[in-house]
Amino acid sequence: MEIKDITFSYDKKNDQLKSVTGHIEPGKITTIIGPNGCGKSTLLGVMSQNYTPRNGEVILDGKAISLYKPKELAKKLAVVHQHNDAPSDMTVEKLTGFGRMPHKSMFSQSNEEDEQAIEWALNCTNLQSKRKLTIDQLSGGERQRVWIAMALAQKTGILFLDEPTTYLDIYYQIELLELIKQLNAKYGLTIVMVLHDINQAIRYSDHLIVMKQGEIAMKGAPHEVITESTVKLIYGVDVVVKSGEDTGLYMVPVGI
């Protein structure tokens, strides 16, 4: 996926994205980080065709995403949004099955391929034993895994996740990020996610895109991007960046 000179504004006056250009490496985990309001989720929205840029274009497999029909794009790219909602009495299995909609005509019934995709998605997210439970019977972490299962059932090569750890406690955050890492390693999924936690972004990403005030301030591997000087420049926070044999690279805030 190529991001070419994207400019976007919600009100046609103030640009939330300013001539953003970048590249998403296939088969890797790319994480977009940056301060609140810098355009992280907005960029993800443009990349998934939820928002139409004022200038520029996003290219997927050699074709502008604006030229894809919705179902055609949904067979290539799945998105788990930050805020999701479903009827509380819907079962895990049924919600996961909605991921098959891009592969169906209006009146078609589920076929063997659909059933196999749903089964695979439930297995990937460790939800087999929860398949008959309703959404209101699940923990927050389990609910988030159901949304990921629904996205996986689309059987796309690319998965977008907008702040997937929001509202989860630390146990479920790590559980979810380990799942994302496993999906990438085992199935070669190209994953792009937005995260707030810099240490989580360091640990679970191959590539970082750092944004500030609607622009890409820097990009590269975590060890190239996360330094004491760059964190101060982007976030205005003093940190100590360390690396350990067991912990890998990590940073500790020490002041402002």
C-alpha cells in the first residue's frame, strides 16, 4: 500500500492531514503513533476509504482505493474500528459470520467456504468455546477478539486496527497484542494499527510511523525512531531509553 501526498480536512478549512506520504510494508506490523489529535486515526480512516482526501491518493495493489467497489475493497482490507457496537443478544458465531458479507450476494446462503472461514477465525482468536455465548456474556477483551474474528472471517491479506487496546486492562491489552503478533507471524497478515502506548508500539511493531500535527514526523524501525531526543521532540516529554536482554528496547518517562 502506498500513501501519496494525502491532504484531508473535516471542515475544508483546517487540514488534519498535510501532504502525508508513506508506504506500508507487506507482511509486517506497522504502528502509527503520536500525540492526541495528530491525525493517527484520521490517516487510518483515509487508508481504509472511510474518509475521502482533499488531495492525494492511496494505492493498493497498483490501484487507487477510490476506484475499488466497496465489496471488492472489503475482500482485500479488513478494519476493526475503535468503537464497535452490536446487539447484546447476538452470539459470537453470528457476529463473526458478518465478516463473510463481502463474499455473498444479497440473497445467498452460507456455504462451506463461509463456514470454514468462520471456524478459522474463531480458532485464530481462541473463541471456539465461546461461539454460542452472547456479546453481553463476554469480558471486554473477549469482545474485542470477536471483532477481530469478524475481520478475519473476511479473509483479507491486510488488517487495520484503530486503537485496539482502548478500555482494556493491562492483561487483556497484552493478550490482544500477542494475538496480533501471532496472526502476523503465522499467517503473514499485513497489519496496521494505531496505538497510544509507545512501549507497546516498540515491542509489537516492525515499523513505526510517528505523526505530529497532521504530518509524518519520522518513520522506521522502532530502534531507529524511539530515542530520547525524538520522544522529546514529538511528545515534549523527557524519557530514558533503555534496552535489556529480556525486555528489549523500552522507554521510561522522567519528566516534562
